[in-house]
Amino acid sequence: MTDTTQAYGLWFLVIINSAIFIFFAFSFIKPKTRLDWRSLGAFSAFIVAMFAEMYGFPLTIYLLSGWLQSKYPQTDIFAHGSGHIWQTIFGFTGNPHTNPIHLVANLLIIAGFYITYRAWRVLHAAQKEGTLATTGPYAWVRHPQYDGFLLVMTGFLVMWPTILTLAMFPVLVVVYVRLARAEERLVIAEFGEAYDSYAKEVPTFLPRLRKK
């Protein structure tokens, strides 16, 4: 039986890991406006909730403990490795960090941070020049920075799904949609017809398979 004494309750790891990813996001976007800070705040809440279950208190495992124990009686469900729920359900062997689902999750997270980084570089350069951001990721969608954050959160959901983060995700989607609309009102007020023309050519969040 795996020793579970130190499996959870490691709140210092919750703080350290949350701080690392939040700082990582902060360094990418360098928030300046109120909308920037709200975007980072929504992302930060998701990250803290996930790491709280990963290292602090395994709420999802407790709530699913009856089903998990009956389905996988030989598994110590409160061992930290069992928190990698896909490892348990699909019977993967070896290091849970190298199973196929975990690797796909890592790719989503890396891709999300990269998109966010590219988007904010283009946006901040355009803001300095007083022009409309329409190049790079902005040539594909009007709000790539929010796409990037959502992709990172999707990666974490795939990696370590929890009831709390699954419940938070659609709420955060709504938050980002509202932030995008608020941002567009500000940009329309500044650029007028130029932004209207851009918006007719470029979709909001989901890129077209074929650009016009």
C-alpha cells in the first residue's frame, strides 16, 4: 500500500506552484489596464483552485471515493499518484507524467502560453504606436490572448480534472467573452471604422480553417 501521509496537505507546494504559473503569465502579458488585470485574475483563480486540489485537499477524490474504491479496489485512491485520475481509469503504468494524456495536456499548456505571449507582444507594440493590432495571432482571431489563457486552462483540465475547475471553466469562458466585448467597445471608440472593417474579416475567438 502506498504511503499517503504526505500525499496532500502540502499547502506550501500549492503556494509555490501557483506563484510560478501566475508569475509566468504575468511576465508574458505585463498587465497595464483594468481589463488586463481582470484577465490575469480570472486565470489566477483557476490555477490556485487546481493546485489546491493537486497538493492541498483532494476534494474530487473524496467525492468520487466510493465509486473509485468499488471500481478499482486494489488502488490506494488517496495516494498522490491516484490523483492522476486518467492513470487510474485507463490503467496506464509507469510515471503518470509520461502517459499520453498528460503529454497532450503539456502540449496544450505550452501552446496556450506561446499564443498569449505572441498576442501580447503584438498588442503592446501596436499600443505604443497608436495603431490597431492586426498582425501575428491578431490576423487569425480578434482576441488571441484570451484564446491562449483558455487553452492553458484546457490543458490543466485534461491533465488534472477536478469538480471545482470543471465548474469554474464555463464561468471563466463567460468572463473572457465579456472582457472581450468590453475591450472591443474601447477599441471601436478609438479606431471606429478601421476596427469595424477588421472585425468583418477576422473572427472573434475561433480561427477560420481557411482565411479569406
